[in-house]
Amino acid sequence: MFNRTARSTEESGHINSARPSAPGWSKDGLILATFIAISLVWAVLGYHLHSLKQTIREQTHRDVTNISIGVEKHVERLLVGVDQVMRFIVDDYQNDPEAFDFAAWLRRSTSLEGLTTQVSMYNAAGELQASRTPPAPGLATFHVRDRAYFQALSADPNPGLYVDRTVRGRFTGRYVLQTARRLNRRDGSFAGVIVTSIDPNYLSNQFKAVDVGSQGSIGLFGYDGYIRARYPQIEDMYERNVASLNAGKGVFAHLAHAPTGTYELQSPFDQVTRVFGYRTVGSLPLIVTVGKSLEEVMLPFWDEQRLAIVAGLSITALLLSLLALRLRALKRDRLHAAALAEANQTLYEKEKIARAAEAHFRLLAENTTDVIIWCDSDITHKYVSPAVRNVLGYEPEELIGTRPLRFVHPDDAEAYARVLRDLTSGRVEQAVTAQRYRRKDGVDIWVEISFSVTREAVTSQRDGYVASLRDITARKEAELQIAHMATHDALTGLPNRLLFRDRLSQERANAKRHGNGFAVLACDLDRFKAVNDKLGHPAGDKLLALVAERLTAEARDVDTVARLGGDEFAIILSWVNDPQAASLAAERLIGALGRPFDIDGVTVSIGVSIGIALASAEVENTDSLLTNADIALYKAKSTGRNTFRFYEAGMDAMVAKRTNLELDLRDALQRGDFVLHYQPVIDLASDEAVGFEALLRWQHPVRGMVSPADFIPLAEETGLITTLGAWALREACREAASWPHDLSVAVNVSAIQFQQPGLEQSVMHALSASGLPARRLELEITESVLMQDAQAVVACLHRLRGLGVRIALDDFGTGYSSLSYLRQFPFDKIKIDRSFIREIGDPDAAAIVRAVVGLGTHLGIAITAEGVETREQLDQVRSEGCTEVQGFLFSQPLPALDALRFIDVRLSSAA
């Protein structure tokens, strides 16, 4: 080989170089580019961390502001409720002081039980007249003339509610928060005081239920700087003056500028630095503070900072590794180029230095780290440099007479053959390719091969090829690692959204090619947020990894399981032509994730809701498949969670319609578009109206009259029913207050309202604001209310009934447990469902009505028949013994003005 090259050189005067002479990047340029990239990475991470820190701090200020609003409203409702009862007592006393029986009033009323520890009445001399709990022996003659409330109320003829400090009560010796109102004689002179002693522990327990973190705090302070109640409690806290402890820095410094706001401060009680939100309590001389530990709320920031540092260091290390590899390659290229230039110069010499030139070339070939190979025109190896020992593990002699395709990986053979055909056919003079070569020990490595054509010196005809082989396995592995990171979820190792969409496109192409179907499952974890909030993000990450393992275990090898983000997963079920197969797969997934998980010794349970979109060979749009699966997922979550639903035609329109209706419902609440219509209730004994049932109506500006069957369930699902129900109570009481005093108003109460705090306060507020006597208000509930938490609901109903409110059981007979509920609570009225009245001509329906009437008569409960629309139905319910009726036979539900006219007409007829 080399003798032929030397002779050709002498005759032709030159030799072709087998490699390019200069690299594309300089050393300085590579180093500069790498350090610019590293600087950008750290700059982006720093900016992200700074933004996250600011976001968390701002969100915490918003959180404590929102929580302080809720706590302030709750405290105000409690104290206003207490004051309402005290005002009832004051009014009853001042109407007839001589006949007023305070002890009898206390026995009759239970509305203050649980909240207050004592209700007492003192005369003008400050001496005890009566109390709910009798004083201990020896205390019967003590006085309260030294109490601040007594001194203030006795001196002011027109005071309001007086909220005193939390002091030790003289009855029990325990700390109590005392509120008082003045009693006047008929001539306006001072007659004494009514005092309620509120247990501050009750307020502390209420505060404890609010989630402000393990180091958070909620406090109730007076304008005098003393604590009324606090959670967590601390020793001697009622004796400390916060205004003096936090002079110039605490809530009182900020209160001087605004009645509500936020600030950050280290607590003088436990030295915890918190973000506080404060708010004055209505018109009362009280302030609510809500504090969240700054250390706790910043925990996500510190976690994110650690992740960012790890990511930054990893990327920095990767970039520096790539730089080192490239600098090493650049150095080899330069050495190689310099050696070839030297060899080229030598080969240009005359015949006398040909052997020296050959020696130089052989020295170069045998000492470079790249493998140098010379092939003849049919690509047969004629010379192989010693570097092949390190790169491929062969001795040079073992490769002489062989061809390249013998050593290439089978999967790369076709692509390599195309490169060789291009060379041998003369289409190209040079070629560079990267293929997998199999070493002698069977290990596959990545090799970069550079081919150049060699020509005979005299004729310039092609006579062979020079090739150089370089091991680029490390570079390829780094590239593959980067590619994997770009297409897989770092936490679970599952395909991410990018790879999932690519797999979905492949599945679509496969379905078109083979005519098969497939399914897309959109999966969303149920109750994951509760686990994440309770146990923390590290536990949440472990749970997500375990979920990924179970999903993968349930899937087949041909399926794709991906994590799209958060607690959202997606699955492609390949070769699914039957909906039943998708159903069975969904049931297996629900069962797998329904089994408890062990997270560091803590057992947690979650569920999964699944939306399924079936695809066939005709499917044209992968985006629509994902959208359809998401719509079906939404349907599954709205029908109870931990279940699955298939996408059906029109479902997207139904979801869009529901979403639009929800937006309209919220707008209608803000605009006040709702009205109440009133349907009269007729007493069968006198044929006179004895009251009205208030029914919600929504006149939509575009849709027209929206059926309550459409918007009431939506309001319950979204939680808007609480606001809507409170408005209906206030409006119904306000309207009924203008009716004759023998007419009552009935208002339906949702089960959702009983689940939320504040129903009793809403009732008391509606009665107080309207002046309607409690006996004229009737609350209608269905047995679904009692099915939520029967014990708590019955206790609430007893407290409402203690105020004088009447309670009716609506839609009686349509459930499974109506009779058992009659034993738990003494209802004032049973309303027989209209379905029985509609079929009362049927003997079975008539027998049911007769049985209900007999049961009500035995229990002393009034019976109302709903939905009476014909004279025959009226005669039948009258004969069966019903006491009241309502229905279209007498009147449809009427607007407020028409209801007043109905009352006038009935009164005129009676006269």
C-alpha cells in the first residue's frame, strides 16, 4: 500500500487528505459558549426562585386576609346571635318587668347552650337575681358592681352590647368572655343587667378547626389590647396587654391606619415570625388576627431551591462533560490534521524520501487513537492501524480481507450499506456516518466513520478508500440521556405529554394501516390533594410514583401509560375494538388504585376517575381524542368520582351548556336576578290560606325562565346554594313580615346548607332583620338532609325549633328511611309527596296516604297534601284526613305582589 502511494506521489506531486484539515469550532469559542450556557442556566434558575419567593409571600398575605374575613364573619355571627337572644330577653323584660320570669325563659330556650357557660341577671344594685347555673354555696349574695360592664351600662342610658375582657368568672373560677346589655324600667331608669359568659375555649376550638398550619395562630383582641380568645392557647394570655408588648409594631400600630390589612411580625408569645392578617369585627370593639408561620409557608420555596440547585449542578456538570469531550476531540482533530499535513508534505518529496514518508505515515496511523483503514475499490480491508485493538478489540491482522458490513449492528446494516453504495457508485467523494459496531467481545459501541476516496497518482483513477473510525459512545449516551429527559417524566419515569402525543399519532397511523381501533383513557386521581396537603409534597411525590407502578402493572406491553402533569395520567389501549374491553381495563385500574397505599408507614387511600374516548381507523384528529377523553373524565367526576364514563356524542355540548349555565348562575347572583314566588297553603278545616311556600324562580335574560330542576342541583354542586339559600331566607322573611300575622312562610333548606356552618345564624339574622316572629317561619327539609350526619342535623334542628321555628319533613314517602326519622325528631308537619296525590285514585296510593295521615294524627303532626290539581283529588285527600293542601287547584306560585292580592281577595271573601 505505502510503496504504491510513494510512487504515485512522485509522479502526481500530491496526495489527497483523508480528513478535513480544520474543525468548525475553536477552543476559546467552545469554552466561551459553554460558560455562557452555564451562566444562562443559573440566571434562569435564580430568576425562577426569586419569582417563586415573591409569589409565595404575596399568596400568603392574600390567604391570611381571606381567612381573617371568614373568621371575622364567624365571630360576628356568634356574638350577634348571642346579642339577639339577649335583646329578646331585654324586650320581654321591658314589656312587662313584673311578670317577666327569667328562669322560665332560660328553661324554654336552648339556643345559647354549648357557646355560653352562664346567663345571669343582676338588679340595679349589681346583685344576682337569677342565672342558668346556680352559684356555688356561699356565693348567692355576691355583687358585680366592680365589673367594668356594670359601671359602664349603669351610667349610659342608651348603650349597645358591651363586650368585656376575658376574666375569671365568679361562679366557676374559669376564664369567661362576658357580654352584657342594660335593663331599663318602664320609666327608662336603670334596672340592672343581663350578662352572658362565653367560654373562650369554645372560640379557641372554633379557631383550631381553621387550617393555618401547625405553627399558625388565630386571635381575638379587644381595642383595649387584651386577648379575648386565641389558638393556640398560652399561659396567662388573658392577663397580657398585646398593645404594650408590640408597642409601635403590632396590629394596633396598623389598626391606626386601616381597619383591615396585613403585616409580618415575630410573636411576643412564642417568638414565631408570622404573616398576619387583621380585621375589625363588624361594629364591635374587637379585632381578629390570623397568622401563618413564615417558616412553614416558605417550605415549598426551600424544596424548589434545593431542586433548582441540584438541577443547576447537574446541567453544569453535563455541559462541562460535553465541553471536555469536545475539547479532547478538538485536540485529536488538530493533532490528526497536523500529522496528515506533515505526511502530505513528506509524500510530496521525491522518490529519495519516499521510504521516510512511508515511515512517517505508518507512525501516524499506528499511534493515533482513531482507527485508520485503507480499503480497495470493493471496500475490502487492506490495512488496519493498531488503534483497532483499543476501539474494537481485534488484532489488525484479523480484519485484513474483511468488509465493514460484517461488524456493523444488524439494525444499522441497511443505512450503512446505502452510504457504501453512494461511495462505490461515485455519487460522493467523501462520506461521514455514525453506526453501531460490534466489538470482538460482543459489546456494541457507537463509531463515527469518515470515508475519503483515494486515486492512483498517475491516472487519477479511483483505486480505494481511506477510512478513520472514532469511538463516540460517550457522546451518543449523553445525547440519548438528554433525549430521554425531554420525553419522560422525571418523577415517575413515564412518558410525558410530548411523548404521549407522539405515541398517540403512531397509534392513529397504526389504526389506519391495519383497520383496528384503540382507546384513550384520561385518568385523574381522587383525593390526592388531601393527601398532598396533609402529608406534604415529598409524600405526594412517593404516592405518584406508586400510582405509576400500579398503572404500568395493569397495562399491557403494547399499551402506553403517561403522566401528563400533577395527578393527571393518560393511557393508550392498543388494539381495542370492543367497548367492553375498555370497560374491563378501566375497572382494573380503579380496583388497583382503590387499594390502600403505604407512604412511609402511613396508610392512605385514594381513587381515580377515568374518561374513555374510543378511536377507530377513521379517526383523523388526535387532539379531539384527548379532548373527548377529558370531557368524559369531567362527566365521571361530576357523577360521583372513582368511576369511569365513555365519551358520547353531544357530551361536549352538554358540558359546555352546564359551564355556561354555571357562569350565568354566578352572574345572576351578583345582579340579583332571582325572585321568590309564593304558593298558598290552604287549611281544609276553614278553607282559608294559612301560609305560603316560597319557591325560587330565575328569569334568565336570554334563556327565559330556567327550571329549578336545572339550576338548583347546579347551585348545590358548586356550593352557591349556601349564598342563594341565605338570600331566600332573608327575602321570604322580609316579605312575610308585611302579611297578616296569622300567615306563615315556608322556605326549603338544602342538605348542602346543613353541611356548611352558619345556617342557624342565617335564620336568626333573617328573623332579626325582618322582625318576623320565629313561629311564622317554617323550614322544609327532605330526608336527604338527615342522611348526611343525622346526629348533628337533628341537634341543629332542635336548636332552631328552640327559637320557635317550625320544621316540616318534605317529599315524605319517596325515600327509604322516612319513618325512622319521625322517631328521631318531632316534626311540626309532614308534606305528602305529589306523586302519591297524583295517583290517589289508585287504591294502593290512597292506602299510603291514609297510613301517613293516621301516623301524623297519632304523633300530633299536621299533614299537608302537595300537588292537588283537581276537585276529585281535593275531595279524596279531605276524606282521608289531610289537614292542609296546596296545588294548582287553588293557585300556581305567585309573585310577591300577586300573593298580597291573593291574601286580600281571601280576606274580602271571608268578610
